[in-house]
Amino acid sequence: MLQVLRARPRIRQHLGAVLRIAAPTADGQWIAVALVEDGDDEYLVVGARQLDPAEVDVVTKMLEGGQR
């Protein structure tokens, strides 16, 4: 999971106190991680899962569009 948090390219979205990150791991799997802000610059991981092929397509298109 730490690979995803530090990976490039990645999609990183803040939604209030929620942070969502999607990125590929070193072996090419795309993982999504959901975190909730638990303090100043401190986050609690509340979920993580492998993206399905349709989700990977969406994330890839977002990256191609320049959103990071």
C-alpha cells in the first residue's frame, strides 16, 4: 500500500477530510486507497482494494487528461 501512496503517476483527490489515491504498484496492479484525515497531516487508512479493468481505464484516462 505504501507503494501506491508514493507512486507516480497517481490520481490523488481530496474530498474534505477524505483522501483517495489510485496508482499502480511495482508489479503493475492498480490499487485504490481511501484515507481519512485523523489530525494535521495525519491520515488513517480506511480501505484499499485492487481496481477492476473498467476502473483502470477511467483512472488512465484521467491521467492522460492531466489530472494528478
